[in-house]
Amino acid sequence: MSPGIQKVEALDEGHFVCVEWEDGSESRYPCVWLRDNCQCPLCFLPSAGARRLLLEDLDVNIVVKQVALTDRKKISVTWPDEHTSVYEAEWLRKRCFSEEARAVMRADLFLPECQYWGSDLQLPKIPFEEILYNDESAYKWLCTLKKVGIVLLTGAATRQGELIRLGHRIGFLRLTFYGPTWQVQDKADANNVAYTTGRLCFHTDYPVLQHPPGVQFLHCIKQTAAGGESEVVDGFHVSNKLKKQNPEAYQILSSTAVNYSDVGVDYCDFAVHCKQRIIDVDSRGQAIRINYNNATRDTVFDIPAEKVRPFYAALKEFNDLLNSAKYKFTYKLKPGDIVTFDNWRVLHGRQSYPSCSEVTRHLEGAYADWDVVMSRFRLLRKRVLNRD
């Protein structure tokens, strides 16, 4: 429970409101933010959880006329135009501007914690039917998926369509040019290297899209007796190693825009082109998405000629780290297994398997966006833990 309010006062000539809490801590709230976030029915639509107040009606230099502590759980602010705003103590406490409070809110909203791994990965496993019908299991699945980056769901039926059920559990699947779901098997005149029996090197799917799918599902329906092992590597973990080992290579891969292309016919005909940095970073230089697929990296390369060789050297070093026995994890899917993983973080590959006149290996694949997955995570958390 949030502590009650001990005292409230205006500071800095009315530009800030300072709340002193019963536990002795203080929070300072800019008045322009308080006015912008007035919760009264004129300024806020509760049924939509949306702001009604128009930005053009907001005075960015607004100061408080009067502030009062109505009780230990509320404050009341009167503005120069006599409009009154009331703020609940719990609401204010959650939105405190201190670094500590903002870090707590970031963790609560976006679950940024990463548990890095290498060849020592203990692959998390949860029964498929459990996550479909049990909220606690579904919550555990999505929480682990976000933190570890990969979870194996076991015991699904060995038929097409199980991923559609999984999509309904989280909300909906991501439609791409390969369809709502797609079949990974050896195909004549394959329009994707995955639809062959050859080895697939480590990659993330679909960097040719400006917004690549965040989560990937692969359901094993049929598995070859020889070969076909799956390989995964924690791209964030390896990126951190590259940054420490060769900062210049990391800088090149996180700043160079690489051309990707994918042209063909599947769910419909397509001609997709995009530029992506191999390692996308945030304002702190921390990797937030890996965009690497050697198969669809275009022959067009829009950089000065003298920068080409240093780029290849950096990419080769990154690729060597990805393939190091220290970092990659190898496993073999069994019929009924569904591997779910973070396509922005986990690079995956496949060992080759013998070609045959009939289909010996069949995976059904699908994508979901992180927005959809995290939405379901927050709803499940509220239901399971009884909190927002």
C-alpha cells in the first residue's frame, strides 16, 4: 500500500507541487504535467482511459493558484482559471519523477530484465495445454519468454492449426507475406532458404520488414531421424561480448544501415526492401534488437566503398561469436514441441538433414508482435497477481 500524504505545498513560484509522504520521502511534480493529466471528466475520459484535454489548450507555463491536502489520500489543485484538479495519493506515488520510482515503473510496464545465457541454457519447458487453459501457466510462459527469450511448449497435437490456438490465447498472430502461418519443409523451387534441407546459419526472421515480428513460434509436426537439430544463441549476450571485445566493431554494426530484400510469391506476391542496422541500440548504446539474416542481406549496399571491408570484418567477428560453442545451444525438437522465442533477441538456425522424395521434417511457423504479447502478459498479471 502507498503511504499517505503528510504535507503538500507549491514550490518554485508555483511551477512545482511538492508532496511529502508519511514515510518521510518527497515527490516533486511539475505543474504543467499535473494540469495536462487532470483526471476530472472534462479533461479525461475514464471509459477509454484517454486524455480529453487538447494540447493547444494547455499553458506550458502554468502555475498553481492553490494546493490543498483534502485528506491523507488526496490533494486538490486550483488553477488560475479556477479549474480544480484532484489527484489520488496512490496515483501520484506511482508517477513520482525520482530516478528510483521511474526505474520501478519501467520494470513494471516493460519487464526489461534479461537473463543472459550461452551453451549452458536450461531450456524452460511448459505443457502446451496448460498455457492454453491455465492463467498462472500462461503468465509464467510470457514472463519467462520476456526474461529468458525462449520457452519450449510440450505436448501439442501433431497437426497443423495448433499455432492458431496459441494465437487466440495471446490475442492474434502477425500476418506476413508468407501467410498467417507457414510450413517449413523441403519444397521444390523453394521461395525461402528455410524450405530446403540445407543448414541454416544463425539469423533473425524478417529484418527486411521495417518492424520485424517480435516473437516467433515453431511447431514440430514431423521430425527427421537424422539431422535437423535446432540451434539458438542469445544475441543480446553475444552483442555485449562483442562490445567489450571490440568496441569499434560494435559501433560499426550498430550504426551501419544494411540493405535487405525479399522478392517472390507466397500468401501474395511481394517485393520488400528495407534498411536495418545489424544491432539496434537504445540511447545508452544497449542492444534492443538484432536484425541479421545473411540469406536476405541484399547485394545492394548503400555505404561508401572504403567502409565496406571494415563492415565485413565487424560482421565476421560478430558471426564467429554467434557460432562459438561457448554461446550457442543445440537441441532437437520432437513432434508436439512448440518452441517460442524472442525474434528480436534470439538468433536461430538449423543443421542440415538428408533430402528425400517424401517430407521427413515438417514445422509450422507463425509470428506475433511484442505489443500483443505484452498486452496479454499485463492482463494475465492483473488476473493472477490481482494488481495493475
